[in-house]
Amino acid sequence: MELRIFTEPQQGASYDQLLAVARRAEETGFGAFFRSDHYLKMGSVPGEPGPTDAWTTLAGLARDTSRIRLGTLMTAATFRLPGPLAITVAQVDQMSGGRVELGIGAGWFAEEHTAYGIPFPSVGERFDRLEEQLAVITGLWETPAGGTFDFPGKYYPVSDSPALPKPVQQPRPPVLLGGTGPKRTPRLAARYAAEFNMPFVSLADSAALIERVRAACVEIDRDPATMVWSHALVVCCGRDEAEVARRAAAIGREPAELRENGLAGTPAEIVDRLGRYASIGSQRVYLQVLDLADLDHLELIAAEVMPQL
């Protein structure tokens, strides 16, 4: 199982803080550094110094790191037009030497749209727009060099596009889709995604989600074995109970609740929990790190959890 680091900068983080986490993750052997794509804090945290833009951050990290993969969980389709987003991701892929992955979703946090003047249509329309965005973005990337791309969309019609620039990764950077939707999400994942992510989903619910996506793959004659299955879970690791409690308190959570809903406890406990996710098919886990100042947390996981996976 591969471990990746996943951050929530809308809760309060500067670029320099994110860079420090990304570099430590790279140095200690994590597979990737991902960040959320939100413009408004959640909960009672102050949220200062304010939000940072996901793709501006990843462009900086593309030049300020050298090996670690970079991506979003998840870019909101409501934030960007598909053509410009395809250009942005392709450029960051070039800047990183081919290390970028695009996690994208329909968007769900109504308050951040209101706070920054972003239209927020109905859930049905958001999924319609997401489906068109996926068709446009992947279509632009996959158009052969020298060709043009057209798409007769309702929301995003494209005509005679030169489909440039091209990403380094061919035919395209990996696309991640995820969530718990019972119908459209599995269908879109089967058609467009290299990876299906289950955010903060229990073991019991995960098996049913995986089966729905597998069935959607079979319906379009795609081998389900070509899909990467992953989870995102909050992490709180400590050498002993006192350290677990200290780290839980730093993020405003209780150890018992974190053990129930995330990955919490000693390295041995976390290895056991990860093994249970692996047993249902999960191949990759995004460790949601909420205290970005605690770089020793990453060191501990890299030294005492990662080698046992």
C-alpha cells in the first residue's frame, strides 16, 4: 500500500508552510503531496492567513520539489472552465517533469461559492457540468499533436481547439474521481478515472462503493483491475498514548473518535487498520494531516508505519 500526504490549506496555511510539508514528505518517502481545493475555512478555526489557490500552489511546488507527485483532492468543477483548467494542469505537469494528477469533483461547499462570488447551480447541473468538463479536459489532452478538438457541449461547447499545450504524461495525467454517489459517480469514474477515491469512508461502506464502480467498469467493457482504489483518512499517530492524545488535541479531536473514524493510535495500530483497508482492495491511502507545523508526525509515520506496509 502506498501512503500519500493530504493537506487542507483552507484551514489556515501559507505557501511556505505547504512547501515545508511537501519537502518533508518527499524526503521521507511518501508517494505524493496532495491538497484540497477550497476557498473557505470549515469549522471554528481562524483560517488565517486565508486561502491559497490549489493550482497556484502546485505550480510553485512543481519547481520547489523534485520527485514527489502532486495533485488535488478534489478540484471543484465549479471553480474553473475546462479549457483553461486543461491548460493549467498541462503546464504544471510540464513544470514538474510529469508529476501531476488531477482530482476533480462536482463541488459541494455552497458557502465558499457565496463568499467569493462563484455560481453554485443545483446538484444535477453540477454533475452535468462535471461530465462535460471531464470530456473536454481529457479530449484536449488526448488530441494528437497537430490535430484539433471539438465538443458539442451544452455548457462548454468547444470548436476547432488546437488542444495545446500537451502534458508530459501521455496520453494524459491521471484523473481521480471519488465520493459516495450511487449512480453518476461510478459511471463517470469508470469512463474517465485512473483512480477512484473514497474520502473518509468506513470499511463496511467501502466494499459496496468498490463494487458499484467495478460494475460500472464492466458495463463499458473496462477491466476493473485497471482502476486504482484509494481512501482518504485523517491520521493521528503517536509512539504512546500520551503522544496520540497530544496530537489529537492539537487538531481539536478526541483519540477515541479518531480511532473510530480515521487512522489513530500507535504505529502498530495504524498498520493493523491499514491492513484492513488493504484487505478490501484499497491500494493507496491519503493521510489527512491537519497540523501542518508538526513535521515530526510525518517522520514517525515514515519511519515506523511505512516500512511495514
